[in-house]
Amino acid sequence: MGTELDPIEELKEAVLTYDTELAEDAARRIVAEKVDPLEALGAMTAAIRLIGEDFSSGALMLPDLVGAASAMKAATPIIEEEVKKTGVQRQGLGSVVVGTVFGDIHDIGKNMVVTFLTAEGFNVHDLGINVRAERFIEAVKEHNADILAMSALLTTTAPEMHKVVSALENEGLRENTKVIVGGGAITEVFADSIGADGYGPIAPGAPALARELRKC
């Protein structure tokens, strides 16, 4: 019989091998064995960074990225709940509201952006799919968001992003809220045309873009 991996190493391995079940089991072991939950978050962050780097270099494909993100998503709520219970304060990089715009129900890219931003330490509020402009505005107010990130896969739904940016301006929120857009239907030219502050063609680039905008 082989030696059982340390739960931290097991969690990292689960992300690197896209093993959702193992990721959840490892997270529960970490809680049961009273392992530092912040160390666990750090291990997942290191693993998802490696996946992102390999995807960006072309060594991995989209299914690999989706698999790793799914594994991390399975473990993260368990670990974050333990962080809350221990009272340990995780240093946040800022508050980000994320969602797929109204009329669009695609969530793979959006979910990966949530995973990468969460791993890097941003406080992410995922509104899900088919999100109306009014809901984006409510969430920005509720969470005092530093950044609003929107996704659209369809060219027919992309104009919703402009509606949201205009709503931010009308509510007096635009000056203090940076806007990031991405998705299959979005280009940098389109992002510039609606007044977005940033455009991300791939999910692994979201943290670096968010960090840069937070410096502005």
C-alpha cells in the first residue's frame, strides 16, 4: 500500500489532475485534521497558477483549464468556511462583482474567471448568468465593488455591457468602479467602444488585469 499524501499536497494534486472528488475529500481532510486553511488556499492558488501558465503557453487546452477550475471550485467553499470559523483574516485585494450579462446563459468562462480571481485573494461576488443591468448595479452598491467584471459569449448579448456601463455612470458609480469585460463575443475594440477599463481574452489573465486596475 502507498503512503497517503499530506492533505495539502493531496489538494494541490487534485487541482493539477482535475480530480473534483479528490479535491473535495482533501478539503474535508484539511478541516478534520485542523490544517491551516490559509495554507490550503495557498496550495490551490499555486496549482491553479501553474495550470493558467501552461494554458497561456499552449501546453494545456481549454478542457484542462475547465477541469482544474472545477476541482478548485469543489474545495474552495469548504476551505473558506473553515477560514471563517477560525477567525483568521485573509488579506483581500479588493471586491469584484462578476456575472454573465442578460440574455446570455454561458458560464464556463465566467466560472473560470471567478476561480482565478478567488485564488489570487480577491473577494468575488458571482451573480451567475443572465444578469440584468439593474442587478449589476445593486451588487456594486451592496458589495462596494472596486471592479465589475462582465462576460458575454453571444454578439447579440454583448450590447448589454454598454447598458451596464451607462447605468453605472447614471448612478454616479463609474468613477470608483473599474469595468472589465470578456467572453467569446468581446474584442478589445468593442471594450474600448463602451468605455470599459480592461479587456481579458482568457481567464488566467484576469488576476493580473484586476491587480493593475486596482493600482489606478
